Amino acid sequence: PEGWQGFAYLLEGEGVFGAQASRAAAGELVLLGPGASLAVQAGPRGARFVLAAGRPHGEEPIWNRGAID
């Protein structure tokens, strides 16, 4: 819905996601843009991923921080 943000996290395999054709492999995350649907093309070995979406809660993400104490 309007105002929501989504992502897909690849557990296994690889795939191409969305209208922007964002490529991702296992262990990578794809940020999704606006839209009412999502097209996914799995790679030759298939793709297993977690898809999540929700309203942003206003916090800045911390990228590549490493281990958390």
C-alpha cells in the first residue's frame, strides 16, 4: 500500500526482482519500490526468499555494522 516499504532477503539460490530487475543471490537483500505487485524470476537453481513489507517507523537503517555486542 501507499507509504509502505518492502524487502526480499534471499535464503538460497538467486533471482531477479521487480520492475527494476534487481538481481540478488543468497545472503543479499533487495529493497522494493512502490507498487501493488512483485514479479520475481528465479535463477537456474531456483530461489527461496523472505518477503516483508510494512509502514516505515522512522528509524535510520544501519548497514554493514558487523557483529553487535
